[in-house]
Amino acid sequence: MRNLLDHSGIWLLELSKCAVEAVETEQKQARAAEERERMEKEAALAEIEHLKALL
């Protein structure tokens, strides 16, 4: 019984690691999406300023 509990604990630890890694990956993806959006906004504003200068 002790051996089974030891292995169950190991599996739970491994499952916990996977869950943490998944959350970290999702957070990285969210930060990357936010950064892309920020850069797109900056590019759009720069284009607007450029077009204003041409008027």
C-alpha cells in the first residue's frame, strides 16, 4: 500500500507540474498577444502621423 501511495504522489506531482506549465504557457501567449497589439497600435499611430504630415 505504501508503494502505491508513493507512486500516486509522484503522479500527482507530475500532473501538477503539467498544469503549472500550461498556465505559464498561456500567460506567455497572452503577454505576446498584448505586445503584438501594442506594436500594431504604435504602427497605426505612426502611419496616421505620417499621413497627417503629407496633408
